[in-house]
Amino acid sequence: MERKDFLVTEKAIPIVVPKRLMVFAGHPDDEIVSCGGTILKYQALGSEIIVVVATSGLGGYAKTAHKEDILEQRKQELDLVRTALKCRVIELG
């Protein structure tokens, strides 16, 4: 891990910058809603970002007639995250 100094007041405070930051999300969009700012902060500091998504998020739409459309939309959202954040996305389910 690398240390960097940031000026908060008149005194520089060292912080630890991890080489990699792994974010776990229950389903697509959780990573952005819950810690998007943290992801952007550490990406700007040079950390490699890895997002692990546990499910497709379709569980909440079990009785919906348009499940396939929702699934496609979720995949497109993950692709946007992958592109916008320049991060690796691992889909578990």
C-alpha cells in the first residue's frame, strides 16, 4: 500500500491508499448507491477497483412479465459502471 499526504487544514494527514479496492454488491447499482463516492476517491488516488456483484437483481421481479427486459437493462447498467469507472466487474449470479 502506498501512503499519500493530503492537506486538510494546515497539517498534512497521511492516508493509506490500497493497491486494489474490492467492492461487494448484492445486485447491480448497489455499488454506486452505497459507495460510489468512495470508489471515485480511491480510483483518483490510483487504486485498482474491482466490483463483485452477487446476483442479477431479478429476485425482486419474480412475478414480472418483463423479466428478460429487466435483466438486459441490469446488464447494460453493469457495462456502464465498467466503462465509466474503468473497473473490473465480476458477476457471481
